[in-house]
Amino acid sequence: MQLAVLGGFVVAGMAPLLHRWFGARTPLVLSLLPASMMIWLLGLWPVIASGEAVLLEWAWVPGLDITLTFLIDGLSWLFALLILGIGALVLVYTGDYLHGHQDLPRFLVVLIAFMMSMLGLVLSDNLVTLFVFWELTSITSFLLIGFHHGDLSARKAAQQGLYVTAGGGLALLAGFVMLAQAGGSWSLAELTMRGDALRSHALYLPMLFCLLVGAFTKSAQFPFHFWLPSAMAAPTPVSAYLHSATMVKAGVFLLARLHPALGGTDAWTLSLSLVGAFTMATGAFLAIQHTNIKKLLAYSTVMALGTLTMLLGLGTPEALVAFVAFLLAHSLYKGALFMVAGILDHETGTKDVTHMGGLRHVMPRTAVVAAVAALSLAGMPPLLGFVGKELMLESALAATQYRVVIVGLTSVAAFLTLAVAAIVAFRPFYGALRRTPRTPHEAPPGMLAGPALLAGLSLLFGLAPGWLDGLVVATIAGLGATDHDVHLALWHGINLPLVLSLVSLALGLMVWRRWDRLRAHLARLRPFMARGPEAGYEALMAGMVAAAEWQTRMLQNGHIRNYLIVTLLTLLGLVGHALLFRHAPNLNVPVAAYPHEAVVAGLMVAGAVAACVMRSRLAAVAAVGIMGFSVALVFVLFSAPDLAITQLLVETLTVILLVLVLFRLPRFATLSTPTERARDLVVAGLSGIMITLLMFSVLGGERLPRISDFLVANSQPQGHGHNIVNVILVDFRALDTLGEMFVLALAAIGVLAMLRFHAESGGTAPTPPRESENG
């Protein structure tokens, strides 16, 4: 399977070539990839049904405990089937939706890459590889949302989705690092067996916070929910795939995968159940305010994601059963409804449901598919959505903490979602036939096959939910709920969840009948809602731009002196702080063992001082050369001839370069004020003191064995050479030697370029600038 996933990225890169060969049939050909992988996964069902897991190990970076290991249990098996099955249908749908589009090959490249990224995410057992696939889904979804890159709104939506999910990804990375430290492993399979140690660890709360931020941003939980409806600027195949069945469920999958290890605490239960319930009600409330059919469905997706998060927070075996049933139901009906939305847009030229009507006369098959899928969204029998909704209500009623709040928010979401479903099912298709920008007609078979199959499965599993018992048992086993009997049924008798469903039905129909007037009343709340989380995001982005402009004006003002000051002050702040407060500096000043060492040191000091006080540029260059050659002498005195040669060559070339440059510079002038020179003196003095103390500390604080002993002992047995200097340069320090060669070559090229420039500009020796009284 690892080779299949990696090979999928290769197939994605070959999409343009395949398009040359197969033309408009390319999406249909590419759909064979997920279909074949899905068949392979179905072959594992006997193993999955027995409650066992398949671990496919493949060492990637063994030294760092990083493996490309795939864990296939009931949970990952279900998610992988949804990714591949709906992915294949979306590819078939794309063939007709984007038929003749000039950028279809580019779209297919990114869509297949996203599919493989999402598949790798749900199958990964190692935290590092999971994070790699996690970030790949963010990058590929950014490209898919911004597919219409000529549209400003599409680019803005793509950036918003990327910033939110990538920001959450950074928090997730920190959470993964703490999780691995606390659990002593990077393997999810091992971490799930160490739940007690993780929950009692001191890092549990910060770890949980970081992991929740990462999952909440990906799965559009409040207050990060705003990016998902904005992403509807993407083509409909993207909306049907990324934002109903796959990417937005990545965060939910992560929470489900970590539930056995981190779940069960008050922090976990309250965070997930309350945030999920509030997100559920918020999504349903915002949905009824929109007339764009994709926005209606997007906010209902936010509602569903909140529901799934809430059920994981409740964490009881009954809630986990409801989680699996609701997850499967949502994937089926939401994928179908988004494809129906694309059909309506494609055939009518508008996404506004208030501009549609009577389409059942010209699009009868689409009307039937939309009705079945919408009824499942509404939670009406005999659809699978009804089974999931009843189980969800039952779990909410059994909540032990904040029961009133959770049940209240759940009930509000239930009847508002029913109203959204009624709007989608009836508003475009019933009533008088209305004029639309395009003359509507029935969708082509390729666009209708996918939603028809998904809606049909919703009806089939609703009529026979018992067929899913084995799948639910296997999936909740991956969630840590073992030995729990599952018997899904369409009818559980007259009970409190059924009563709540009937109340939701009545209230939902009331909202649907008065939807136009209700929208007018809700429009008064728009100024208040405009100051919500999305406004905070926009303010944050604007503040970052303003801060970047300010620091650019302050730090990058074109004066190299300012750049040096900022660099040195940063070095003083970081290294100086660590040196003074974390490590006691060594103040034992070394004394020269021989007089000639003191002479060389004196030459270095004299050269440095002379370079600072000289009024003549040529004299200053000469003083710098004295200091450089003195450094070369230091290398010779301490048995480093290779460094001495390099220093001599570089210093010679540097002096030549400086002399040649001086002939091109204007006359020397005093450009700084006395105050600025005093400031520069203080910064330079502090930097020199810090480097001096640092060197003293290094020389006096030797704690490790000398590396020279290792080099002497291993030059012949490991380097197979009798000249120790050659072995060090060629074997032990090969990259360092290569770097020195590069520096020398670069300096030589610079000198050659300046000499050639001089020869081409006249060929006569330039006259040195006259030295004024100031230089």
C-alpha cells in the first residue's frame, strides 16, 4: 500500500501526459486508480471484521525512528474507503463538469495528489509521516480552492484556508512532539496503548491544547469555521470531495485516532463536547441566512463536523456508535448534494436558489436524487441520515456534563438543518419554472452517476441499517470501544429522541415556510456578525502586514550600518544573555606562553585600531591586511597550515578587491554624527567583549574529549591514509574543504571580473582619488 500511495503521486504527475493520450476520457481513466486501491482494501474486510489490524511496516529514516508504516484497522479502513470511493466518483463527475476546460490536466494533477495525501494521512501510523501528509493536504487543497486563480475571491479564499490550516499545523507539530516525548514513541499504535501514562503526564494539558488547535482548524470548528464556506469559491468537484467527505474530516479523524490515548478526561470531554455542540448550532444558524446553494451546504457541513466532534467528546460507546453512523451518513448525502449543487450551477448558470424554480420538469432525475439526499440530511426515515440523527440525539440526552446546554444546541441545530434540507430539496425544483442565465436541461450521465449512487446508498443503508453492524463494530474498536454490541435499526419505538425529531420536523418546516421573511429579519444582525471570528482573522492579517511594513522601514532602510547594528544587537541579546545568565563566563585571561605570540596578538590589535582611526582609505585597507595576515600567523603558530594558506589567499584577494573598489568610490566624507559614532563604538565594544568572553569560556570549559585524539587514532584504519593532514581534509572534513575551495574560487572570479571590467573600460590604470583633509 505504501508503494501504491507513493505511486499515486507519480500518476498525478503524469496526468498532463495522459490527457494528451486520452483527452476528455482522462478523468475516467484516472478513476481506475482509486477504484483498484479500493478493491484491494475491500479484500482486507475479513481481517478487519475480526477486529484485527494490519500493520504494514516500511523503514524510512530508522535512525530517527521515522517509518512509513501504515496501520489499517476499522477506523482507517472506513476513512480510506470513503476517500477512494468518493474520489473515484468525483473524478468521473469532473470529466463532464470540466469538459473542455483548458486547465483540466492541472486540476487532475492536484486532485490526485490531494487524494493520495489524504489516504496517506488516515493510514499513517508514525506521527512524522502523518504530519507530512497532513501538510500536503493543506498545500494541495490551497491549489484546488484557488483553481480559478484569475478570480480575486478564489485567491483570497485559498489563502485564507491555507493560513488557517497551516497555522493549526504548526500547533499540531508542537503537540506531536510533546505526545512523542510523553509517550516515548512516535507510533500511534504504541501510543494508544499508553493512554494512562499520557493522561497523567505533566505535558497532557499543553499537548492536548496544541492537538485540539490543529484538529479544530482543519475541521472548521468554532472559531475557525469561517474558512470552510469561503472555500466554496473552488469548483464543485473540489467542494464535493475536499469539503464534505475528506479534508475537513481530517481533524475529526485525528481526534478519533487519539481518543483511546487522550480521551476520557474532563478537559477532553468538555473541550470537544462544548466546542462541537456550539459549532453545530452556529453552522446551522448561519446556513439559513444564505441563498447560495453551496454556502447553504457548506454551513451545514460545519454543523455536521461539530456534531462529530461533540460525539467524540461525549465518548460513551453509544456516542461512538452514533459517530460512525453519522460520519457515514454525512459522507454519502453531502457528497451527493454538492454534486447536485454543481449540476444546478452547470445547467442553470446560477448558484442562487431564489433564482431557481420548477426545475423538476426539465431535470426530473436530478430532482429525485436531490430529494433523497436532502431527506437524509434532514434526518428523515427511511434514510441513513435518520438513523444517525436518532443515535446522535440519544447520545446527547445521555450526556453527564452540561446536558442541558448540549441538548439545547443539538435541538436547535436539528430543526435548522431540516429547514436547510427542505430549501435545497424543494426551492430549486418546485413551483413555477423560472428563467435562468442558461436554459436548464438534465445533467449528463457522468455528472449524475455519482450523486445517484451516493443517494441510493443512503436509502439502501437506511432501509437495512443492520448491514452496517459489522462495519460499526470494527470502527469503534479502533476508537477503543471493544466488546460492545451494535444493532442499528430504523425503528426504536416511541422514545424521547423520536419526540425531539418530531419537534424538529415541525419547527424546521415552519422555518422553511417563512424562510424569506426570516432572512430579512436576520439581515439586521449582519453588522454584529461582521465583527465575528472572520473579522478577527482579517484584522490579524492586516496587523501582520502593518507590522511588516513598519519593521521594513525601520530595519531595512538601505544603510548597511543599520543592518550590522541590528545583527550585532540580536547576537548580543541571544548569546550574551545565555553567556551571562546561564553559564558563568570564564574570566581567567590566558597569558602568552612565548613572546612571539604576544607580538602577533599586538599586531592584530594594532591593525584593528589603525583601521578604525585612519583617515586614508588606502591606509585603512593596509591596516585591515595587517590584521588578516596576523590571523594567518596565528594559524601557523597553532599548527593549522591549511587554514593559514586559505587565510593568506583570501586576505590577499580581499585587499586587492578593496583597492580596486576604492578607485570607483566617491571621496571620503564624514556621514555620521558624533552621537551615531558613539553608539557604533558602544555596540562594537560590547560585541568584542562578548566574543572575548565566549572564547575564554570555550577555552577554559573543555568537557568533551579532544577531537584531535579521534582523528589521530582513526585516520589510518578508517581513512586508509598515512598522511593525517590529507585524511582530515579529504575524508573527515570533506565538506569543509569543499567550502574553502568554493570561497577561493568565488573570490578569484570576483577579482577576474573587476580586472576585466577595468580592461574593457579603458585599459589605463586609474588615478587614485586625492585624499582630502577628511580622507
